[in-house]
Amino acid sequence: MPKHLKKERLGYKIHTNCELGMMLRGEKPLAVFSDVEGSFPAAVVRYLRIFDRHVQSGCFVKREHRSTIEVSGKKRVLLTVLYALPAEMARIDEMLRLRQDMSSWTVECERREGMLLGYTEKQNDIWITLYRSRHECDDSRD
């Protein structure tokens, strides 16, 4: 896990690799996985299969979304797999709308994404502070 994401630095546990359990306990409303189609690591493919079993049993709803992106000058298909609790399925469409144009991603987008994923306002405040400090460092390199 990258240093900037460690619980000790953030003060709260991030959802990464904990999505399934959190969703089964009703603690997380939405999980999102994205990669170039056919490029998900084997461990992620296995994880998604476990999610799919819960879709079949009605615990979760699932949507796959494909979009075209450019990677190293080549057109690729980005596969985004979204799982939501049935009562929270509107979050899927909201997340897809939010991610339509990643080139104009803002702090407000970052906050909205966190909310859709189930992070609290306080957790989002901590994340946004870190997000801003990382991007200010990136800007100073230009």
C-alpha cells in the first residue's frame, strides 16, 4: 500500500481490499473496479467472481461500463465494474456520470467520489487535505 494511504497517516481505514466484507455488513454502498479490459490482475478477477456470487444471490447489483481511453498512444477499452447494495443502486449512475470526463477532475469531484463510495464527511475532509498537498507538490515540479 502506498505510504500516503496508510491508516496511520489518514487516521481511518481505507476501503481498498475490504470492499466485500464492508458491503456484506452494509457499511459500504458501492465498490468500483477499473482497468484496461483483459488487464485485471488474477487476484482482482477472483475477487470480482466472489462479488458476482453475491449478485446472483441478490445481495448486490452489478453494472459493467466500457469506455475508450488512450494508453501510450493506443486506443484501449477501460472496463469499469461497479457493485452496489440494491437500495443504493442509483450511486452507480452517479459514479459513471462523475467519471465521464476525468480530464476536468477537481477537488469537488474527489469529494463526491468519496461520498459515493461511502466515506464520511470527516474522512473526505482528511483525504481532500492530502489530495491538495499531493497536487500542490506535483504543480511545483512544472
